[in-house]
Amino acid sequence: MYAGTFTLVAHDRATGTCGVAISSRMPAIGAFTVFAHARAGAVATQALINPLLGVDALELLRSRPADEVLEQVLATDPDADSRQVALVDTEGRSAAHTGAQTHPWSGHRTGEGYAVAGNILTGADTLDAMAERFEATAAEPMEERLLAALESGQEAGGDRRGRQSAALYVHTGHPYPYLDLRVDEHPDPVAELRRVHGVAQVELLPFVKALPTRARPAGAFDRLLDPGD
């Protein structure tokens, strides 16, 4: 499964929140490429997709820095030259790999707390725009920073083959995600992801915030009750 894709992975040390935003000209890009947990970090595996790299890297990130994890998982892959991987650990250290056999334009950027990567793009402007937007929105919640960066990447060119799917995944430390939104097949998936996120803010996230946690096993569903009922 070869996926021309543009992606940002991130972890915010201040809030303990991590996530991934991704879009591609292939369906359901979020299904096999996105891996994140606030107590480990965030990983995206793309180009000639190998989900095992994401599974293994996320587990290793619980105890090792991003650069060491990247080196270790690539050493297990017989076709690493066809892979693209981006990851960040809980200390904000990031690392990325763009194999020599990935389709142009391909490349990556790393910064404090994030990494961006893409292949089969219209050009480097896509990743530059994503990195710039992510850095400029440091005061915003993680979900907004990721989505805004994805929008900037799309505006700058994105996947040179066109548009089809997008995903936004945010994890805050519970055994389940805070947000797991996907647009699996749509003519303008990033714009549709923004619309779905708007619905989720009103109709989903209040419920998510009331869910049971380890510290609050019964949840807080009383907060959702309408006093007029």
C-alpha cells in the first residue's frame, strides 16, 4: 500500500497531549498509519506503508528517545528505503526518515515537539507551511494546532495526485483517545475534517470529557444532564 501523504506528529510536554494529523490521495489513510499515546509519543508510518513500524515504535517510545527508536525499528525492516516514518517522544524530541526509494517530492522536517513528513507532494512548500503554522499556534489546544497545520499543508499544495482522505488523532493519557476523527473518502477531505471537528466540539467532546477514567471510574455524566429534563 503506497500512500502519498502529508503528516504532522506532535507531543506537548506542558499538557501531556500528543497527536497526529494526516491527509492523502488514498482512502482511509488514518487506518494503518497513525499511532499515538500521551505516555509514549506519536508515530506516523507512510509511503510504502508498514504498520508494524508504528506499532513497534510506539511501544519503544515508552522507554527510549525518538532517534534511538527510529534507528531500531528501521533496522528490522527489509525495505526501509521505501518507507517514511515520523515520530516524537514525550520529551518533545523528534526524528524522521524518508527512504531513498520514496516517490518525489518527498522529505521531512523536525522541530521541538513535532515532525512533519510527506511524499508524492507538490513540493517542499507543503511541509514548510505545516511546520510554520504549527509553531505559530503554540497557545492553541493540540487538536487545533494539528488541524490548522494540516489545512496549511493542503493550501500549500499537498499530495500532487489529489485529495481523498484525512484523519485527526489526539491522545491525552487515558486508555482511549480524546479524539479519533477520520474522513475516509471525500473530494475535499481536509475541509471535511474541519467540519467534522466542529461537530465533535459541540456534540462529542462534552461526552468524552465525562467518560469514566481510572481516577474517576463512574465518570461524570451528571455534567451532561439537562436541568430542564
